[in-house]
Amino acid sequence: MPSTAEMIKEIELLLHRIKDIDDRSRGRHRAGDLRIAVTGLPGNILHTYLLYVAMSDSTIGRKDWWARTYSDAARPHERDHQAIRQLETLTKHSVFVFFLSRIEWNMRKLVTYLEPEACNGGQSPFKNIYGWLLKRLYLMKFVPLYDLCRHVRNSVHTNGRFVPRSSGDITISWDGEDYHFRNMEPIDFVSHEVLFKLYHGLVNSLDDMLNAEAITTPEFIEDMIHT
């Protein structure tokens, strides 16, 4: 597991990248434009993650905090360490789920803006949404990334295991790496390092989407539902 300093550095790199894209969007578009939310909403999730990592280091990461909070110099006990490990795992996966969900939310709105009836009015499964949108924007190179992220996210519903609708293993190749999903087995490659690689890939995809001609051309794309 990366150190706190390494975690903060990685999250800050992502936030700086998102801020650059967000500043460009705000310079191009006026308030209420959907294109501002495309990076703004995922960026909010990462900012929250940064605060969590910093707060954890100054609280549960310090023995004096345990003694001061519980008036027990022997803490943290083994059950506390177990709870900390569970918290780390839960937070790691939850942040990724929320980050990807914010992207999905904006993708659904972009699809219905470009073609209101497409993907059952934006209500189709996520795979159909990003498949349609990335094809429309000539960004099919990102489909394996989104396939990978979707399967990682879906494992939250199956206790960390790959449980496909149709039995069978799959392998997804992205950015020079092969990721193996084996039927009914834990998805055990989802380390912090892998997740940060996925975050960076997703941010790159958002940047390319916002620079696609079909997205840059309209004068205004109203964000019909503000969140």
C-alpha cells in the first residue's frame, strides 16, 4: 500500500489535471453548461478522497489520537487494526465507484443531448451508453478502459468477485497490460496503483471527449439536472 504522502501526491496530480480541464471549460462555456460538470463532479469526489486520506493520517494513523480519544494507551487493539484495514478497502473501492458513477451520469446526459432517443433515451445499461458515445465521438480507443472500470465497479455488488451473467473468464487489454477476470474468483489485481492508473485514464478520456468536435461545436449544452 502506498504511504500517505504518496497517496496525497497521486490524488493532487489528478486534481491538478482535472482543474486544468475545468478551467478551460469554464473559460469556454457559461454557467449551467453540461460541459463544466463533466470534470467538476468527478473532481469533487477526488477532493473528498484527498481530505479523507489527510484526516486519516492525523487521526487513526496516530497512536496519541487513540489514547486521547479512548483514554486507553493500549489502543489500537488488533480489532482496531482490522477495522482500519476494512475501512481502507471500503474507501478505496467506494471512491472509485462514486467517481465512475459521476462520469456515467454525465455521459447519459451527453448521449441524450446528441440524440434524444439513443440508448433508450439514455436509460440503457452503462456499457451501451459509453459504447455509443465513444463511437459517436471517434474515441473507441477508450472502450477497453471503460470495460475494465465497469467490471471493477460491478464487483462491489458481488463481494469483490467476478460474477458474469454468462459463465466464463474474460481478459481485457488496456494500456499495455492484460487484466484477467476469472469466473467466480476474486478480482485481486485492484491495488491502489491500478486504481490510480484507471483514474488517470478516465481523466484523459474526459479531456478527449470535451475536445471532440461534436462536443465543442454547440454554443450551449444545458445541464438539465444540476447536481
